[in-house]
Amino acid sequence: MTIYNFNLGIGWASSGVEYAQLYRAQIFRKLKQKAKFVFLDLITGDNIEHLTQNIGFVDDEIIWIYQYFSDIKIEPTSYTLTQLETSFSKVFDRVEKHEDYVRYIFDKDNLMITAYFAKKNKAVIERAEYASRGKLIRKDYYTHTKLFSEYYAPRDNRAYVYERRFFNQDESIAFEEIVDGKSAMFRFKDQVIYGKQGLIAYFLQSLNLTKDDTIILDRATNIGNTIFKYSSPAKLGVVVHAEHFNDNQTDAQNILWNNFYEYQFDQAKKVDFFITATIVQKKLLRYHFDQYTQHTPRIVAIPVGNLDKLQVPVKPRKQHALITASRLADEKHVDWLVSAVIKAKKIIPDITFDIYGRGGDEQKIRKIINDNGAQNDIKLMGHMNLTQIYQGYDAYISASTSEGFGLTLMEAVGSGLPMIGFDVRYGNQTFIHNEQNGYLITYDKTDDVTNTINKLADHIVKIFKKQELSDFQQQSYQIAQDYVVGDVQQKWDDLINEVLND
């Protein structure tokens, strides 16, 4: 039996979906359950192994659809400049060495080859770009050998890819992708496949799925229909990672599903199980199916994260030290937190605030910090493993207005942190018990932002003016007990056995 977990892409700053998959992978390893994590997006910026290994996946757990049909395995890049230079058919005239790349210039042929180092290993190169007469004509991508090449043609003063060739270890062609704008055709030795959906269908058929296999769908955008069509005879599960409906557009007669899940819900009769991250969402989703549909699917609540153990500080926590951890994206409202901390410092001057994570809002957040001269007290810490970091802080704060689960919330209570967040579904209400381990703040999206920031600031002051935080800390540890890995592992084991015995 194999469990295939389907996703689209992955990057250096992964979302909660990828971390949920990682936690699941760790559970499956403990259960000795064979599992594969399938990525369907075309990824050219980095070797996918560097991205999956960075978050914690094991190489043989990963399937990248574009590499699956080659005999080159998922592996870190090891291709060197010496290997590249050996592949040149002519001697270069000049070489320019830079921090992130090396450029070879062939003056007589009006050719330039630029070799780019891997982001985290400057001893190897991930790709080489070939430019003839100033025009990009080819890109080669490497692991220990050339994995694939892209071919470009100039049009309207831009370079457009028109073909990709994916290779085997002996440099023979595994398959080709012919590109025409947004259309693609995949050419194999024995057949031609039209479109990305066709490639996904071909991949699913090549898995030779049996009734003992299971597909878990984590993301379904543009692929749901194909997965549903070709998943049989395997069991099919869908993970609901976010809010599943639009509250404002739902009434007694009609519900507006989240468009990321609408297809899966409409096809619920073909789904063997849905997974929610919290019991509260499971109950609400069950109610919604009963109220608005004819479906009565199996719904189970399994946390998308788990804790190896509770993290107890070995030295005193830093007083009045706040932490948050998330993608720096609009919906996380970290800019509100920065403004709230700046306001709270007027009453508690020694407050510090460390922000972990990366994202598109980083420059906006940095500007607020700099404009208020708060660089010494509010710091952008980047992305890192926080397992041994949370317990050094005094409290955790979030301004997210919607969390399907909230992995960082779980990790924070697992380190005994008092919590501050909005009273919104589902993660905050799961991990923050008002007046017991922190504060749930009333949130109304129609409120003026200044008023919302003032509420956050008031509760920062409130938690740090509390005489003793130890009772909040102990309650956080108590909440975290339900997420220690053994309990979550048992839930997965029960589900797998239940589904297979249907």
C-alpha cells in the first residue's frame, strides 16, 4: 500500500500546506507506512530536492511529475564547474567570476554561457544559460548530470521557451514538452500527450493504483477533475486546510463554498474521507453537508501538525519578549502587530518583538519599523527552525484573521507560551483559551484598522502587566498535550485501517 499526497509547488518559504505534509510524512515514517509526496508544478528556479530537503522531506518520498519519467532520481545537485567546462565543444576566451555565477565568453562565436551556483552550495551549479549574439537560446538544469534543457526563441524583444527536453542518465531523451504559449504537448517514445491535464492523467495511470492505495489531495486547483477521474481504484481523501466557506455569502438556503474546495465538495460522493485540522471545523463542515447537500461523507479531525515533545526552557524566558511566526503576507497582518508593539512600548518600554518568516510584505513591515525608529526592539529574523527558539520568549502574538489550524500556534503552546490573537476560527479558538492561557480579542472586519491595532496594543500591555504568567504557561502546556506525536499518530493509523477495511 502506498499513500500518494498531491500538491502543486514548493518554495524556500513554504506555506502551512507544505508543513502539514511534512508532519504527515514524519507520522508515516513512524508507522512504517510507504508514502509519496507528489508535486505537479514546473519548478525551474531551484532543484526541487533543495526545496523539499530544506523543509525536511526525505528524497525517496518525493515525486516530481517532470522527473518521474526519467531514470534520474530526486537528489541534491552535485554538478561542478569542471564538469560544465568539460562539456564545452570549444575553448572559451574569457571568464568572469561573480559571487552567484560564473560567465564564460566565446568571442569568436559571439556566445556567452552563464553558470549559476546553487543558492546554498557555491561548489555546484544548478543551471547554465546560453546566449548567442545577446539572445537567450537555451537553459540547462543539473543534478549530478543534465536533468533537462529549455530552448528559447526571440519574439517581440523577449525570449520565449518553445521546447523542453528531459533526459535520462545516459543523456537519452526521456520525453519532450513542446510549448506554444500556454499550450503544451508532451512527446514520449510511444505516444503524444496533449496538455498538462493529459500528463497528470498519464502519470496517474502509470502508478498502477490498486484498491489498497490511497490518494490524499492537499491542493486541487486546476487538477481536481483529473485526480478524481483517474484515482480509482485507490481510495481518495481530501484535506481541508483553510476556511471551507464564505460566511458573508451563506444563508439558510445557500452556502458559498471556498472555491479551493468547491469541486471536491460537489463531488463528495467520490471522496472516501475528508480531513479537517480541528474538531470545531469537522462539526461545522458536517453541519453544512447535512444542511446544504445530499452528501454524508466521512469526515475526520486530525491535526495537521504534531509535537515530538513539550519544550521547556532551560534558562529564564526573556521578560516582555514577544514572538510571532508566519508568512509575511497581507492576510497575516504582521504590520498591525508592529504598529501595536510600537504603541504598547509607550507603556512598557522594554518590550521586544521578533518576527520570524518571509514574504511579500517584508519591505512594508521593515518601513514601519524604520519610520518609527524601532530597529533595536523589533526585528525581522527571517525563516528558521523555531523548535528550540519559542521557549526563550515571554508570549506569542498573532494578527491573522483566519487560521485553518495554525502550526505556529501549536508550536507556541508546545513551548508554554501565553497567547494573544483574534477570536476567529479555527486555530486561534483551538489554541487560545481566553483568560486561561492568553487572550482572544474580539474582531470585526468592519472595524477601523486603528481601532484594531489599539486592541492588540491594549492586550499586549495587559498580558505583560499580569502579575504572574506561569498559570498561562502551564495551561498552554496542557492544551499542547493533545498534539504530542503519539496521539496524532494513532489517529492516522485508525483512519488508514478504517478506510482500507471499507
